[in-house]
Amino acid sequence: MHKTATAVAKASSEKKTTNETAAFSTGPLLNILELIFDGAPLNEVLAAIAKLVESQGDGMLCTIWLPDEDGKNVRCAAAPSIPEFLERVGTMAIGPKGGSCGAAIYRKQSVFVDDILTDPIWDEYRQQVTPFGIRAVWSRPLLARDGKVLGTFAMHYREAKSPQPIDVQLIENASHITGIAIERHLNEEKLRREHENETKQRAYFEDEVRAEFGEIIGESGALKETLNLASIVAPTDSTVLLQGETGTGKELVARAIHGLSKRKHRAFVKLNCAAIPLGLLESELFGHEKGAFTGAIAQKAGRFELADRGTLFLDEVGDIPLELQAKLLRVLQEQEFERLGSNRTHKVDVRLIAATHRNLESMVKQGTFREDLYYRLRVFPVNLPALRQRADDIPRLARHFATLHARKMNKSIEDIPADTMAALSRYRWPGNVRELQNFIERAVILSPHSVLRAPISELESFAPTRAAEPFVADLAQIERDQIVRALEASDWVIGGPRGAAQKLGIARTSLVYRIKRLKITRATSAK
């Protein structure tokens, strides 16, 4: 007869001690747990569990079933003693008549069939299982902690019978271990998919960033870090502070961040704060009313107003005078301002990207830049590497610029000599990518044929010269002095984008080694 979970309670209540007779022995159980936590394939783990249960019973056969993703069918995932079961039966429908396994999942409760041959409910199921000599079956659903169905554990018998107390204990033990194995597998699969999706999304963002960057070329780790940070912050509305030397491409990065943001269809407004006379900078930022000052013959909207619901890029923000910094801080915090000559408050929705080649932190200490504004701008800092910090990218950049300028001049540059490339890679490029591009353009002009003829002698003549220094016999002292100066300039921070290692252009581990070798400490640095 067909039974439900009430039979379990009846079987469990019998006065027979089952813990001793049905408990798994320690050795095989530990082997299974080891398989689970070592990340063995799920089918291998399920087969091992089924074999262990069969070894404890009296001629029973065990199968484990997993639901498909669509939740319509259940498939046999383990049948170690009857492998042909996998081929001939394979799947069953999840429903009231989909076999005991499908019904157990459908009802979310155990299903017992004492005798398949006499129970009319299971006509179709009978045709599937009787060729394997099965007469009775007990299917128990495997449920996760949140109630989700993980699968079904089934015990098959070759004779008509009702569940015995030992069966109750076996299936409870087996179901517990099986549930652990399946839930762990599903969690690992979820994490793997999330990681894959995150990796794909990151690659997508990197591709978009590269497309937005246009002529920023390279594969160096320093550049990839910048691209990664840009792709992370781009979808947000957070303020970004781009820091880097002149010629590193801060405006291109700002445009890329705007192009990857939800504001990309709105205005991208830029203002170079260093290029505007101090007397006009406030008007450029916030606008003015007619007659606000001499020469104000008409009302004018400022850059914040023009960038409403878009992005405002303030280049060389370190050149904003102190008297204007308080007003800039207010508009960043409150998103409101007044035009010059007006008391009317204007509300705006602007995403700010600021850029500077100055050390704002040092300016704060010197009192030339507001500390509160500095921290308001530095919500998400992005450091752009100097070209000397991404020397591996120089050959790729050189070839790119050579091709670009040759095409504009109707020329064809097919080769850059090895000595020329070596000289390009050695030079420190104080003007960064912009200087390299201009140098390659000049080289293309000087090249009559397909081989780049670069004036590499200029790289030495234009190299920055150092002021004469007194002779120091001890080279270690020179090295020590340079390291101490870098440490003091970075407030004794060794690693990170503002650390001494970055200023010296060496790896953090190398700097730590040299500090120890030269016995440099704060206490002795002044000696």
C-alpha cells in the first residue's frame, strides 16, 4: 500500500535500539566527509554514500535523485549497484504520479510503496522498476535549511515490505550526509558562477574603459590597476580625484569614467582651473548676473550649472585659491550655489571628477588647501602612473604613435630599430606619454623611408640636469640620503600609491631590504 511520512513516526517509535545497528562506522563515514570537503565531484560523493548505506542494510539498493533546473523532472544521479538504472530509467516527472521519487519531491514528504505490483497508483512506475526486481521503495526528500528541495534519497527492496526501524535510522543518517554534500556543492557552484560573472563583468568594463581611453595603450600592471579602479567607480556617482603627473592622461581617464557612467548621455563639462585668471574663476565655476562686476554685460551660467545631471571635470583643482575653496566645498556637499551678484540658490545634480598634479596632502599641511575640501574630493582617489613607472608599455606606445602619425602624413613606418627602442625605454620621459607622442611625431617627420629615424641624441640633451652636488665618496650615503628624503616626503609610509617605494620607483620589498641594509630609522635619519 502507498504510505506517507506518518509511517516514519510509527517505525521510529518502536522499542528497538537502532543507533547501534544502523549507525555508520567511523572509517567509511570519515572517508565520505573527506570526499565532501576535499571538493570531490558530486556524483562520486553520492555514489559513495549510496554504497555505504547498502553495506549497512539487508540486500537493499540505494539511488539518489536530483531535480533539473526547470523543476519539472528529477534525474537519477547515483545508482552504484544498478548502473543500468541510470540508462533505462534516467528521469522521472516531479508530480503526484511521477514515481515515488518525483512524488516525494512534489509533496515534500516521504513516500512508501509496500508493494509496487499491487498498488495501482504506480502503474507507469511499475513498468520502469520491476525489470530490476524491485518490489518496494522508500523515497525521502532532501530539503535545504530554507525549505528548497535538494533531491531525493531512495531505498529499494527486492521484496514487498514496510520500513523497519533500522531503515528509518539509515535513511535519516544518509539523508543528513547527502544534504550536506549537495548543499555544499550548490554553494560552491553558486560562488563559481558569481566569480565567473564578476570576471566577465570586469573584462567587459575593462574593454569599455579601453575603448573610452582611446589612445591610452599598454598592458603594464600599473595601467591595469588604473583601469580596474576606473571601471569600479564609473557606475557610481562618487567624486573621483585623479592624481598624476602632467601628460599622464587625466582628462582621458575622466572622459572614460563619464562614458561608463549612467550620466554618459548628459554633458561632460571641463574646466582647467590653472588656465583661468583668478578674478574670473568664480564666475566660470558658478556663473554671474548682469552687472555683477565691470564687464558683466549679460547673465552667464557657470560650469556647475552647465553640468547639471552630467559630469564636471575640474583639472588642476590644486590651483583654486583658498577664498573659492569654501564655496566649492559647499556645492559639493549641498549641491547648491549662488551666481555672482545674486542671492537666488540654484540646485544642481553634478558628479565631480577632479584632477591635479600637485601633492594636495602637502598643501593641506602648508595651509594652502582646505583639509575638509581635500577629504571631500578624495572620496575615490585614482593614481595615474607616470610613463617611467610603466616602461614595459613604451615599445607598444612607440609603435602605436608611429603608425598613427605616419598615417596622417601618408607615410608607412614598418620598423623601429632595436637601438632606438632601447633608448626610448631607457629615457625617463618627464613629460610622460604626451612627450613620447610628440617625440615620435617628430621622428616620423624625419623618417624618409619605412624605418623610423628618431633623433635619440635629443633624449640625452633634453634630459633634466641635476644641480652640482658636493663630491661624496660613499655611494651608500647617496643611496641612504635618497631613501630618507623619500621616507620623509611620504611621512615614513613605505608602500601604497603615496609611499616612499612609489616615489623612488622601486618595489616595496626592495625598499624594505635597503632600509634594513642601511639601518635607516626615524631616530637615525637626521644623522
